[in-house]
Amino acid sequence: SIISEMKQLIILLFFSVLLFSCQGKPAPEEEISADSIFLLDSKWQNEEGKELQLRDLKGKNLVVVLIFTSCQTACPMLVADMQNIYAKIDKKKLKETSLVMVTIDPENDTPEVLKEYAKARNIYGEPWIYLRSDKESTRELANVLAVKYKKISPVVFSHSNIITVFNKNGEMVSQAEGTVNASGIAETVNKL
């Protein structure tokens, strides 16, 4: 009968709607806080020449320093500080951490130069990341980190010596300026 067919159709329709409405929906992407560096939408290149954005680093704690590879004064000390921090981070926590060197001299510090620099110092591969961008994006990140720098010759910059720690959501946890306490910075990372 037509009524029984209509009932079957309505029941079928009801269960179809119920079935499809109960299917799992993709989880919404986690919100990025207003304090996160992952909100910066600048484009970067790593030492392999791969294009990325800072949000691609989400999910790892970050220890960040701004340097330039031809620096003969402060940068070697900053790199040594980063190596000391690396050595003092718990091995388990190291798997959740990236040590990020950002060049303030993108004109000269090409991906090839950054890669060569890293390999020559045996600070290449996980967890080390080297980044370069255009002048504007580099300046934007430096401003967020309160790092001041000024080009004083074609290959020399005067700059602040600051190491910054971010949690996995890109929120600043601590900063150390000048001569840093590598143990203290490593302890901060170990607690994240």
C-alpha cells in the first residue's frame, strides 16, 4: 500500500539523516592565541631551501636566536650558547624541541650558506632549523622578539643578543639577553 511505502520511505529518510549527522566531523584546527608568533604569516626558507611559515613549527618548543653567518663577534657566542642549551635539554624533551637560528642577513645568508654554516659547526639536522626571509619579514620577527639590529657595512650588523623560548603554541615563555645561563634556558624548556 502507498501508506506503508511512505512510512518505509520516511523511516529510511530518518535513519539516513541520523546516520550522516552522527558521522565524525573533522576536529576544528586548534586556535592560535593572540600571543603566538604563529600568527605572523610571513614566508621563510630553511637551510634546505624549503618554503615554510612559522606556524609550520607548531607542536614543538622553540629556542630562537637571530644571527648572521659572517658575524665574527657576538654570533659565535650566541651559537655556542645554543649548543650549550642543546646539550643541557633532556633527550626526551629534545624530541619535542627545535633550535631555530634566524638570519638577519637574508641577502648573503642563502639556504646554501646556512646549510654550509650549520654543517661546518656540526649543528645540522634535527633539532636544528635555520631560517631566512625577506628584509621586511625578518624585521617583523625581530620586532616581535625585541631584537634590534642595524646594518653598519655590507657584511656587518650591530644587533641585540637575545635567545627566546616559545612553547608548542608559539607563545613566548622566556627571554635571555647578553651572556645567557644555558642551564636556566634548558631548564625552562625541560619544564614545558
